[in-house]
Amino acid sequence: MYTRAYKRIISAPPLLWVGIFLLLPYALMFAHSFWIVRDGMIAHEWNLQNYAKLFQNPVYLDVLFRTMRIAASVTMLSLLLGYPLAYYTSFHAGVRKDLLYQLVIVPLWVSYLVRGYAWKTILGSEGVFNGFLQYIHVTKEPVSFFLYSPFAVVLMLTHIYTPFVFLPLYASLEHIPRNLVEASHDLGAGSSATFLRVILPLSLPGLIAGATFAFVLTLGDFLAPLLVGGPSSIMIANIVQSLFGTAYDWPLGAAISVCILLLTISLLFLTERLEKGCSFR
Amino acid sequence: MTQPVSIAEHAAASAASGNALLEVRNVAKRFGAREVLKQISLEIASGEFLTLLGESGSGKTTLLRLIAGFEQPSSGEIWMSGERLDALPPYKRRVNTVFQNYALFPHLTVQENVGYGLQVSGVANSEIPSRVNEALQMVKMQEFAASRPAKLSGGQQQRVALARALVNRPKLLLLDEPLSALDANLRKQMQGELKSLQRELGITFLFVTHDQDEAMALSDRIALLKDGGLEQVASPREIYAHPANSYTAEFIGQTNLLRAEVRNGVAACGPLKWSATQPPGAALFSLRPESIHLSPDGPAPTDAVHFRAVVRQQIFSGSSEHLELELAGQSLRARIPARGPLSGEQEFWFSPADAVAVRE
């Protein structure tokens, strides 16, 4: 087998990478969250003030709850769009399977920003959507509330994260042996019974993985609110961004980040347990 | 033959008299340009154990899938008890399948797997546990009722698959190479159990295999398929004693194919000559290895053909010796009762009655 020295040498680069670019920044962030800003400077005095502020000032909790509401909406909508798409592609697309799969992947090659700006063009008051509504005489004047609202944020993020929901779902659907579907039909189950009793339960690991992607990625998003959200749809990452930027309160920003990090980690832990619980191979 | 009338012949007779459970009428199946089944017509009698035997690619599994409803025939019809089967979706056919790799639902326990068919077909909830239990008892798997399939061995999964397919009380059970994944010993044991289960339940079995020994051991009748066509449908004894053609003769058991020239009621193949009733011209005869005897063994009939041949190879297999003989540049296989090493030239004989004329 391999010698100990060899194992050390080949495991060094990834360990260094994780150490320098992941663990070290986290440690710094963690330390900052217990420091404080005094006279425009970060004072290295250990205290819990930042965490106290976080839970006392309702603004932060409100924004956090809004963020979670948006994340939940994005997750639900991406599942509603992604599941039928993945199911159709995997089970019924026939020769168009590869094409459909590629069509879902292609948007991932386009920059996030470009897709964000595209939604601006679509939803804006001079945008495609308003133009269409006026053309079919549903509205007389441009409607402004499409853009710069939580609705726009949910719409844009759903569009962006649906492929992330689709991919694990598609993979888990592809892994279902087709003879299980035949066995179900053979035993007297029609299409809907087969879907509910065989396909859906066996695709749960993919469904949970996809939902986790959508929820966690939305939780940390700050560009969508900036591009299409407006002041009414500020999310928690925007607050962190401003605290590390113009507001120059790194310690408070770090404290919020630590909280989101803990939230995300416990969520990942939970969903991983769930996924394991419902996979049978 | 002087055999008593077997179930097979009884079944075959009732199939012929229109008492068939399943009728396959001129069924053909094409996948694109490839013709997988060519004009198959086959009748299966109620209570019969019929085996579809053939090499891989012979179309046997496709025929099974057409009957189960997983594929649609390109032409032809399938009828079961006076009902057109091929127009029905699989879930409306009173046919159940034991799949090659068992296809047990991995997320359900053994009893949930077995109860699946009852649940989806709306059997009263109060009735399900007792019927599941009954089915599990039949295959001796009650103690595993709460296990998941992943925890079971291949043989155990096989039994569960069987119970699951039988719980709906199908008229016809389709078995797609159900034993091919088991090791030799378990396979022999399962063969016996399958056979007695079929007798007990009286359910018609349509069994697919590529293993001719298995087909011989289990079947009332064998339907031999080659390249999507039926070569011969007959009982194991009949198909062995009177193979319809050279392919059948070689596929079912071992044989020597003798290319002979018939003239004036005498067939000649090299130095071998025997009386034959075939019309003059070229003819092909099948002579089984066990029909060749070492002189002076056995009571040779008066018309026996005696010949001398060189023993090229001898393989001892317990009760018998497998010999490879050579005479006049032709090699022959013989199987004789065990009797110490042989060498050089020996005298052998066979009875002309055992040289069965076959088509090419």
C-alpha cells in the first residue's frame, strides 16, 4: 500500500487550501463577531454586544424572517417547476431526453448578472411584460410593482435555482430501475398509483437535495434584491454586505454571518439525515 | 412411446382442442427495422408449465413482455380466456410477472412488497394481512416479513418476488429467467420448489430460460425459439426423442448429426450404413451419444449397425464415460456406462431406430 509520507504529501494541497481559504477566514469571522467598533476602528475587546444587538433590534430578525420566507417560496416554486420537468425528461422524453437535459443546463452557462438584468428588462415599466399586458389591453399604463418587489426577487431566484433543483432530482429519477415501474403496473397499479407509491418515494433523496440547494443558495443571495428587489425586499445578505462595506461595522456583520452559517449548517445536517433515511440502496 | 399419458400430453391435447388459456396468434414484433419475433402462434393450456427456451436474442423475453403488456405487438393478437389481451394495459391483465432481477420495491418491507398488488387493486384492508401471510407462508418467508429487500439474499429475494406475483392469484404467471442469478445448488432446489408450487396451485406458468437442463427438468412442454421464430413446441421427451430439426437436436441435449445419402432404403454416411425409410437423396440424422454402445454390451438388435472407431478422448463422469470417437475422419460422441480406460480401436454399435431423421 501507500507509505505514510506519500499520503501526507498528496493530502497536503487540499488541506492547505481548505485551511487557508476556508477555515482561516471562518476563524477570523468568528473572532470579529466578538469584537467591537470604537471611534471608527475595530477594537479587539471580547464581548457579546453584537449578538445582543442582533436579537434586540427587530430590523435584523425581520429581515432574517423575510429572507427565509423568500427562500421557502423560491424552494417551493423551483420544486413545482423542477419536478415535473425532471420527471418528464427522465421518464417520458424518449429521444428528446438529451436535448431537454442540455436545455436545462444551458442557462447555467449564462452569467448570473446577465440573467438578473434580463429580468429587469422583462419586468420594468418599459419592459416586455408591461408591453404585453398593454398590448392585450389588460392594463392601460405600465404597472410598476412587478419590479422592485419581493415578487421580482422570488421570480428571478426561482428562474436561477430551478436547474439546481432539477439536477439532483433528475439524477435520482434516472436511478430508479425501470423494472420497478413495470413491476408496479404488473401488480395492477395505474400510472398515478405507480407515481405516488414508487416513483415519488424513491426520488425523495433527490427532492431533498434539490430543495436544500434552492433554500440555502437563496438564503445567502444578495444580488437579486440589489438588481430587482428594491428596499422592500432587502435580504439578510444585503445587510451583511453593507455592514462590511459602507457601514463599516465588521463585528456586527460577522455576528450575523455566524448566525446564518449556523443556520445553514444545521439545515444541511438535518437534510442529510433525511436523505439518508429515505435512500434504500 | 409407451409412456403413460403425462400432464404435458394432456395439456397439449386440451390446448389443441381449443381449451387454451392463452392464445398467441400470428404475433410479430419489430423494433425499428429489426424483427425480433416473426409470426409466432402458440397456445398454452390451463394449468400447463410451458417453457420458452432459446439463446439470448432469440426473442423469448420479448414474447413474455408482450404477454405481460410491457410491449405492444407490431401485428397479431393475444387472447386470454376469450378476452383480447393485447388491447389491455398491463395493470388490467390477470397476468403477473416474476422479474429476472426480482424488481422488489427497495423502499417497502417484504410484507409491503407482497401486499402491494392487493393494495393497488382495492382489496379490503382487513383481508390484506392474511393474504400476505398466506403468500409468505407458501414461499417460507414469514419470518422476514418486516425486513427490507436489501437485507435479503438472492434466493430469499427470489421467494419474495414469487410471493408478490402470486398474491393476486393470476391466471397466468410469467417467469423471466427467475433462477439465472442463483448459484447452482440453490437453483436446483428452487427448481424443485417452483415445480411443486405450480402443481399445488394449478396456476399456468410461462417460464423463460436459456438453460436447456432447466427447461427439461421443469416443463410440461418446451417452446424452442431461434431468431424470433418457433423451432418446435413439444414435451421434453418428445423434443428429445424426435427433434424437428438439427438446431433443436443440438440445442436440447447433445447429439451427433450424421449427413447421409439415402438410396434404396439404405442410408449411408461414410462407412456407416443402415436401413432407412426416407425418400432417396441427402438426409440428416440425429444420433444421441447414449445410443452408441460398446460391443458386446447390451442386447444389440438384429439390424444393429456395427462399426469400429478409434477412441480419441475419454472423460470419466462417475456413472458414465464420455467418449470422443473417430471413424473415417468423422468424429462421434458416445456416452457409455462407466467401465475403465479404453484405448485404440474398439467396436461399437447403434440401432437404426435411434438414428432420427431431422430437417436442416
